[in-house]
Amino acid sequence: FLEISPEGKVPVVKFDDKWVADSDVIVGIIEDKFPEPSLKTPPEFAHVGSKILGTFITFLKSKDANNGSEQDLVNELKALDEHLKGHGPFIAGEKITAVDLGLGPKLYHLEITLGHFKKWTVPESLTYVHNYMKSIFGRESFVKTKVAKEHVIEGWAPKVNA
């Protein structure tokens, strides 16, 4: 695997005898090869939710309950909730796009990992985020390809114990 992806990055896809290990590049290549249905995200929505993973990791690794990392995550999720309220059900409207397909797995990891290690859940008041997660997590493509919960927990354990 490290011969294919020296940095150990996933996903990795082989296109025309060349391995590609960058999600954004992979999406671009897929868009070029299979333009319908389009997964292109309008540029104005491309960064929606982009800080959630970083704030999730900071909160996960936090040993100090009062350092503000939980509130930072809640603030990012509130921003997503507000965006979905005005533009949803998906980030760019009625149609799922690449940004949703990138954010969905991050939210899946967030839900499982924080639930397991911190006994934390996305606040119930964020109804648009909850509906968004249900919609993404319920898609046939997601159900068929998602990682088992125990593997998610096992994969994040070293970060918690670091």
C-alpha cells in the first residue's frame, strides 16, 4: 500500500495506470470521466463545514473540559445547521454534491468517536444537522461502503491516547 500511497493516504484510486491519493483530485477526475450526474459543488459552497473535522479532532484530544474546544465544535455545527436551514437539505440545495460526500463520513466518524470516547452527541437543537446526517448516512452508497463502528473507534483510539 505504501508503494502506491507513500504518505498512507486514502482514498486511493487508479486512473489510467496512475495512482491518485487526493480526494479533491479524484472527484475532479470522476467528474471529467462521468459528468452525469454531476457532483460539482458550486464554489460558494465548497468550504461549508470545512472546519468541522479540525474542531472535532481538537475536542477529541482535549483533556481540559474548559478549554473551549467543545464550544468551538458546537459553533461549527451551528454554522452548518444555519447553512442547511437556508440552503438545504444538502449543502448546495436539493442535489447532493462532492462537499456532502466529503463531509458525511467526517460526521459519521465524529458521531461514533465522540459518542464512544466523550459520551458526547450532536446537540438535539441542531435539527438540520441531524436531518442532514440521517439523509447522508441512509444513502445506499454510504450504507454499502461505511466502515464498521468498531473500526472507527479503533482507528481514532491512538489520537485520544496521544
